[in-house]
Amino acid sequence: MVLNKTRSQIGDGKNTLFWHDLWLGDSPLKTKFPKLFRLCLHPSGTVFSFGFWNGRKWEWSFHWAREFRPHDITEWNNLLTLIDRVNFNPEIPDSFIWTPHKSGVFSVKSFSFEMAKSLSNIHIASFKGLWKGLIPHRIELFSWFAILGKLNTKAKLIHLRIIPPVEGQCALCGCNMETSNHLFIQCPISRSLWCWWLNIWGLQWVFPSDLRDVFIQWLPPHKGAFFKKIWLASFSIIIWTIWKERNLRIFQQKSETIHQLQNLVLLRMCWWIKGWGDPFPYNPNEVLRNPTCLQWGSSKKTPGLSITPYTIADWAPPAENALKWNVDASYHPSSRKSAIGGVLRDSKGNFICVFSSPIPCMEINPAEIYAIHRAIQVSLNCSNTIGNRTISVESDSANAVKWCNEKSGGPWNVHFIINFIRNNAAAHNIEISHKSRASNMVADCLAKQGLNREDDFIAWM
Ligand SMILES: [Zn+2]
């Protein structure tokens, strides 16, 4: 569904699938040229993989399963006419445009509208709480897919004959078939997570057997606007945490304890609360120690609490007509992985863009420079969205910031990147500054997520 509505804008052609993605004309090339698609020897190649640069001229190059017959020639000529018009830009990566909105920028609102159009049998009003922007939109999408039973659970993969029936056990308990309802509701590990959350609020619940009903009946036990948001977000955060744990066990043969899963739920909540713009006074450590402080702002008094609101330098919004990046890098020596993450916010704290990407393995200082570089690169590539707003970049690496702001110096292996930063920061009046780690939680989290990613993730909100 998302893929049907996104169009790729060709840059270097390396992220766009030639036959499957929508990038030329109004339908994917495999639908427009079905005969050629069946003949092509590399049906899942990227646009870039079907040609090469001959000096400054791009030459297309295809390999076919057999020689063309007369009726193939017409299709081939039509395809050639179409692709001959393509203008590559080898300097920038391909970007994706969300077609239902005229700006091309993905918005959850237009997404849910499209969803509503395509799923007439679902009562959309019951699910509007999902689309409040309380959590990153990809997790809103994830929740929506989970509720619709559209996630690729093992039961589904068996049904599609992708894995054999003997491999269908739940990765968490190892006992039952991994259906969506088992994984998210009935599995003892998942159930203990739900019960822990309900216990915090003194609740017990007879769980419905279907995730859709769990969501519909997921009503906050206390009044209060802030707590209502906490409650809505908690549904998605809990199922997301279950899904992440399931993937960790399947794909990395690692696992977290129940206590760690509980902490992850609270930490994710803390990270995403930051984006809501409420003056919530507690830091993540305080929330971990006493989760009931999430009742902040509701009339119900928090029992037995002696928590002082925190005073560490928190994230400060940019000026009215400005946008601010917070970027961070992560380096995991034992797995030899590095990654970067960043979040772009406006003066109201709204998320404008986030990225989370693996990078070649390198130490933390050069990696921090990569993070600053990516933020600037993304800003320059999407100048339409940014308009005339000024850009600043905050990093929690004093070294990286110092090198970017000086005329020389810095690790030799990233010199070309530092030079790119220096030149473009000067040319576009981009300020790069150092801030403490406490104000950089979101970027920190995105960088850590990047360690587990195979490819770049970038999303405009
Ligand atoms: Zn299970």
C-alpha cells in the first residue's frame, strides 16, 4: 500500500528497483512492459544496475533470457523511448515522494485517508487514535498493519509457503504457532509485558482474543490530556517492543529479559514524549525508577513519589523561522558496526525529518562527522521542503564540531567529508554547534537503531 503510493525520484538510481518501483510514468515498468519483465534476467535489479556511465553519457545495458522475437521489439522500442528521457544525477541518492499529497511529503493524515479509501470493511473511526503523531509514523504504520493482521508472522509465511510448517513456533515462548494474536496477546512473554504495564496503574484486564479488539478497548484509566496520550502511545510501544524482541531472537539469536523489555517500553515512551512539546518534567532515569510519574498533569496524585524535575540542559527549540538538526553516531566495537542518526525539528519541536543509517565501520569521532555530513546533505537535497528556513546542526561530539568549524584538522580518512561540511556550512549559513548528550536523546536512539539496519532509513514527516 505504501509502496503503491510512493514514487521514486531518480538521483543516482541506486535505491530504485527498475521494474518494481514507480519511477517513470504512472505505473511500474513491470506492469507496463510485462513481456520484457519476464524476459529480463535480473528482475529485481536497481535502475543503476541496468547501465553504466560511458564518460558523461549513460548507456543502458540489459540481459535477456532469449533473443527478441518480432512482437517483443515493439515493447522494447517503447521502453527505450521512455528510459531515454531519464536524467540521472550521480551526485545525489534517489528520494521517495508520497504521491497522495501534492507536496510529495509523506503525512500520516494523507496516509490514513488513503488507507480508509482502500479498506472499506474496517471501521476507520475506531482507529483514529493511532494517527495522532505521538510515536514515529513508521511505528504508527506498524501498529496499523499489526491490527489488520498484515504483518509477516510465521503463520502467514507458512500460509504463503515461504517457510515450512515445522518452523512456525513463536520465537518468544517456543511453544505455539506464531500467529499475530498469539505473538501479541496470548504468548506468556507478551502477556507478562501487558500485565506489568496494567499493574503500574493498578489494573487487571480480561484480554480480548483479537488485537483489533485490544486496541478498541484500550481506554485510559485516568482522565488528563497528557495521560491520554501516554495511554494511546503505550499500545503501539508495547506491540512494537514485542515485535522488536521477536526479530532480535529470530535474526540475531539474542534476547532481552522481561525486565529489559519493560525498561525499553518506558525508554521509548520517554524518547517520544520529547516530540510532543509538553513540559513533562521527568527524565528517563526517573521514569524508569518510578513509571507512575507518567501520570504527570492529571488530577490524580502520584502516590509515594519524591522525584525532582530534572535540570539538565534539555533540548532547546530553534528560532521561529529556523530548523534544527540533532545528530548522533553509534559505534559497536564487538559487532564492528557503526551507524548515524538525526532528527530535524522546527521551533515547535515538531519532527520534520529523521534518518537512521548504517555507515562503514569506523570509530566514533569520524562517525560523528558522518552524522553531521548526512544532515547537511539531506537538507541541501530537500531544499524545497526547507524553503527559506535557516538550518543549524547540533552534535554531542565536541571534537567533530570543532573540526567542522575549523579551517583544517580532523581524522584524515574523513577529510573529503569535513571539506564538504565546511564548504556547505559556509555557503548556506549553517551553524554547527556542540550540545550535551541529554539534549540529543532522539538522535542517540536513531543512531543506535541504525546499527541494526541493512539500509538507509530516511523519512520526512
Ligand atoms: Zn509465544
